[in-house]
Amino acid sequence: MIHNAPGSGKTTYLYVIASTLARAMRAGQAEEAQAALGLEGPLPLPIYISLGDYNRYRLGRREPGDPEHGTLLAYARYALIRQLGGLNLPKDFFERLLTQGRTCVFLLDGLDEVVDERHRQIVSGDVENLSYIDDVGRIVVTSRTRAVGEQTTADLHRVEVQPMTPEQGR
């Protein structure tokens, strides 16, 4: 769990993780990304999800015949296919990645953007449920500090974003 005040760089940090991984995968140069992010082994596929968008999806109309509707995995599938619609990806694209041994890192942004406390508790539970799935890999969650309460996802290591030095900001 990465937390701090508004504008402290939480979302930017997730974008840096995603772009570092994507560039390294595209170039076939894992070593630099592994060193920068403290990773070992194959690079995980970054999956960025706005938890506010996920909550709106979760509350939306259920898809007939989709027992997973309203879960983070179903939203990841939905968001990937929607974002990459021009590629005509099959509906089971995401599941194929996971079953082929491809690990992911879920970059879950803005737990605090789920404004309603009851909904935030549900979304937090959904994040926790996602963490129990063996094939998923790592999960990074961001939130403003005020929304990081005892009810939020258990067993997450909490880190506070620190201000950047002038050299880091260049």
C-alpha cells in the first residue's frame, strides 16, 4: 500500500512502474527494470486499474452469463480488451496470459477515490481476494493517507511516498 497526501506522486509512481516494465519487455532488456524495481525472474505484465473506475464497473449492470462480473479479474479482462480493442483480443486473453505462466503486477490506484465508506470496504475486500489467487503475482495499491484505515486490505506492506529530490525530478 503506497499512501500519502494528494499530489504526492502516488499515481505517477504506478505509471513509472508500468512504463519501466513495458519498455524493458518491448526491448527485451529485463536487467535494467529488474534492478530499478527490485525484481527477480521474468518481468511481470503491468496491469493498471483505477479503483474508482473498478467500483463504478462493479456497481454497473451485470453481464449475463458472467459469474465473475464485479471482480477485479473480470474488470482487468474488461479494461484490457476495451483499451486494446483495435487488436481484436479474444475474451479469454487475460486468462490465457495467467495460465501460460505469465505473471502480472496489479497497479491498483486510488482506494480513496471510492468515496462511499461501505463501497471502499467492499473494494478493499476485493483487493484482498485478488491477493489469494496464486497466478496473480504482486499487487500495489495507492491511497491518500486519510483513507488508509484498519479496514483496508490486510497483509499489505504500507509505504509512504516521499518527496523527490531536485535530481529525481529532472
